[in-house]
Amino acid sequence: MAASADAPTGPEELTFVKCLGRGFFGEVWKAQELAENKRTFAVKKVRMSLILENRLSDQLKREIKILYALEHPRIIRLHFDFTDGKYMYLGMEFASGGSLFDLLNRAQKFSSEVSARYFLETCSALDYLHHLQEKVIHRDIKPENILIDGDDHIKLADFGWANLIQENKRDTFCGTLDYLPPEMILGTGHDESVDMWNMGVLLYEMTTGQSPFGSTSKETTCRLILAVDLRFKADYDSDAKDLITRLCRKTPSERPKVKAAMAHKFITKVMGGGVGTASASASAAADGMDGRPSLMAARLDRINQILEAKQQAEYKILESGRELEDTQQAIKKEQVSRATVEAQCAEMTAANAARDKELDELRRKASNLQGDVDKYNQGGSKSFFGWRSRGSAAGQSGGYSAGTA
């Protein structure tokens, strides 16, 4: 399918009513055609200079071709595309309800009923995409890329090139970091199971109002994702928890297929059992998710429990490693401080020893001096031959005199 014959072919055929969002590559406008039909579109204006500069022309053409081929009530349609040299214009179906992101921001979180319905409708779009002759993997499912029509039904949007034109409502790292599955972080290759991981994260965010792996740094978020560190409140719906933990398996092949997810107990319970098809039920049974326990299902559950325990252990090891690094750094700082103090103590000890030696010498000299003083006080005098008493000196002098006389 291509643009219809009566579709606009240039910007002069449109009235751009309101800017709906701005991004690095361009803008999204609510636009109305000037022709008699006066249809309303969401027109994405992508700057050609940036497309050429980043060598994205082939990718954009390929994605436009895919969009023209998609026909599903839960997927936004592409009605036309053209360029005026400065911008590439993409005329999309206008969703008057805005985005799921804005709706969730206002509501903080959704009830189980609303969450289950939006989940089911998004899975319906994925079921169509994953079973096309040329399979389409969305890769970037998140509230920003899910639009709401006038009847409160979802419309999946932005296939592959969403990061080129979407408004930057979140930090992105090859898509939205909070929604990246482990295999995309590790770069080990991926298939349609990445969409199912995204659906697990989406269901968690819709029912809690929070991101399951959100944190203050990208490094921590990646570590939480790789450890699959999912945490639930004690009163959280056990069936919703089961579905989310199944979808957010670290090993892609362990995640349920889209039909199995649609037939999960949480969805059928909340939606009254009126969901899915015979093929979905058959697929769910094949995946061991039809609600009837079996020996194989029990074994799989046991294996999953072991894997979960392993993942938790890995996370604890990561945390322990970080604590060990912090402790080692503290020990190194203490060792440096201790070496400095010991060097200072050694210097002080050497200085004290020198002073003690000096004091001993002074004491010895003082002792000798005191001995001299004491002998002097006793009446002696010092000559070349040593001390001589005053009395003996007088006696010798008298004898000589007598002899002379």
C-alpha cells in the first residue's frame, strides 16, 4: 500500500494547527488538510539535513515502506509522505487521546482492569506484527510510543525510527534504557522476544506507576536489568506478578509468545475470560500457560525458580563486589594514612633519641662540673698535677722556710 490518490502532496495543502512535540530531528504537528475533506493528521516533520548527515535515508525509506504495508486497528496508519527539500513530512493517523505516557503521568498508575485492557490491545498489535510473512519487531515499546484514540483504545506507533522524531521525554540509550532487555545491553542479538520483555516492563509500569529498573544512574539501571531485579509490594496482584516475571526472563527463549501472554490468567481473570482466540489458547497450552498443571509445567516452574534464585544470587554477588571494592579503597586509604603516621613516628623517635643522647652528654658534663665545684668548696685547688688540698700546700711551704732558716 502507498499514499492514497487524494492525500496531500505538499505542506501548502495543510494547515499546521498545533505543535504536539519537538525532538532533535524535527517536530510533530496536528495538521488539517485544506481540501474539502479537512481530515486531521499527525504530521511529523523530519529535518532532511540531519537525515543525510546521519546517513538515515535508506532506513527511513525502509520503515516508511513497512508502515504503508501495515493494516491493523491497533496500529497507527501512515497516510502520506512527501518532502519539500528541507523537511520530510510523514502524515500519520491522528490519535486524539494523546499518548499513554501522558495519560499514565496524570493517573500515576492504572487499575488492573485498565492495565489489562491496554496490555491486551498492545499484544493484539504485536500478534499481527510477529506473524506477518516478513516479521516486524517493534523493539521500542513504551508508553511514549503507544497512542490513545478518541474511544480510549491504543494505537501502536513509531516503528524503528521513533528515536529520530520523538520528543525526548526520557533519556535514551539505543531506545529507552529502562525498557532495554539484557540481550540488547549485552549486544548478543535479539528477536521478537524483545517486544515481550518490553510488555513485561510496560505492565509493571502501568500497574505501579514506576519503572521496575529505574535508578539514578545508567550503570545501576543496566546492572538491575542484567540481574532481573524485579521487586513487588506484598499486596501486589499475584497473577500480574507471575505474568511480569515470565515476560522478563533473562533468557529470551523462556519468555512466553504473544498469544500465550494474551491468554495468561491475569488477563483472562481481569477481562472476564472474554479474550483471545482458539489459536491463542492452543499456543498458550503449548507454552504451558493454560492454567492446567502438568509434570512438565511443574518441572519448568522449578527450573524457573532455580533460575530466579541464580539471578538473585548474581545480583547479590554484584552488590557484594561493589561493597568489597569500597572496603578495599577504604583499607588502601587507611594503609596510606598509617604509613604516613608511622613515618612521622619514626622521625619523632629518631629526634627523641638524638635529644636523649644530647641530654646524657649534658648530664655527664654537669656531673663533672658539680664534682669540681664540690672539691673546690672543700678547700682544694687545681694544678697541672691535679687537685691539691690547701693544708698540705701550706705545710710544704713552712718546711722549706724552716730549712732555709
